[in-house]
Amino acid sequence: MSKVRQAAARFFRRSGWRDLALAGVCVWAVGVLVGLAAPGRKKRPAAWMASLALAAAYIPLMGRFLPFLLGDRMDIADIYS
């Protein structure tokens, strides 16, 4: 777990406002999805909107975070040059 925490710390040190905004959208969408546990009439449209927002923010955010989690790896082209 400490490896994930260290990778997150490195990622947030190097990230800009867009990455932090995407993380905020992810947290908001998860909060909406948890809030939908209460019964209600308009639960389904809100769940779809929150799920789409979560997917739209989570995929690019994780695409930028995974290199920090996996560590600095060299490309194959760098080995042969």
C-alpha cells in the first residue's frame, strides 16, 4: 500500500490543475453514485450521468497515473541507442 501512496504523491507533485480537476470529478461522481443508494424516482438518469462522468474522468486520469505507479521504465528504443 505504501507503493501506491508514494506513486500518488509523485503524481500529484507533477500534475497540473487539469489532473486535479479530473480527480475532483471522479470523487464527485463516486459521491453521487453512493448517494443514489437512497430510493428515489430519478435515480436511473442520475446514475447514468454520474457513471459517464466517472468513466470520462477516470480513464484519462489513470492513463496519466499508471506510469507513476509502474515506475520509470525505459522504452525499448532507448536501450538500443
